Amino acid sequence: MAVLYFEEAEVGKLRTAGPYHVSKKEIIEFAQKFDPQPFHVNEEAAARSVFAGLTASGAHTFAIVISLLGRSQPYSLRILAGLGWDELRLPTPVRPGDELDLEVAILEKRESKSHTDRGIVRNQIHLRNQKRETVLQCINSVLVARRPVAKP
């Protein structure tokens, strides 16, 4: 996989990853450890919930995004650090059997004002299920290395 520096990152450029299969077992195990709400861990309780069935925790859905970001293609940015997540939305619940795909588009980039060896890139992220319904969307900001200057 190609690794791009800040200078090579193009606004509008896309990268993708997936599919990621979400199993009932994974939903329940994750929720038991990190978010033990009845609609995440108990099928009978979930059937009576506003979701009318078992759903993945929002934290679980976000963890899937993080996992897929590391496998996105056709390139990866030379990320130094994550800076933050904005406008995180979970418009459609993730259910057992869903196949999730990630799409990341570069929204904007700017050079760091305080460090000449890095820049900031903002990405629009969409995680969608097999029906192309958005299950998570957000904007993230990352610190990206600039290409090292060749020494004479």
C-alpha cells in the first residue's frame, strides 16, 4: 500500500475498506464488555426496544471504523496523531449479519502554523451497510507528516 505525505494528499481523494461482517456473537461480546445495554446483549429485550431487534453499540460501530481505517486502500496517510472527531452521527443501527464498508474522502488540508514538518488533514468518513445505508458518519482531523526535505 502506498503511504502518502501531506503534500501528496489531494482534497476529494477517496479511500475505501471492507467489507466487514458483523456477527451476533461479536455484537453481544463487545456489548457485554463495554456497553451492556439490554438491546445490545439480550435478543428478547432487544425485540421490545425502540430498535425492534439486536443492535451493535455505537462504541462498537466506531471501533469498526477505527479498524477499517487502518486497512483503507489504495493509500494510507503518514499519520503522526489523531486530533479529533466531529459531527459523529449514527443514523442507522448496525445489526447481526450486516456487511459494512468504509469510505473516506479528504475534505481539506492545511499546513501547520507552528511546525513545518507536518500538516492537518480533515476527512469525511462514511460507514455503510450492504443496503448502502449510512450507519456512521463523522469528520476526523489528523496530523500528517510532510515529506522530509532532502539534505544536500
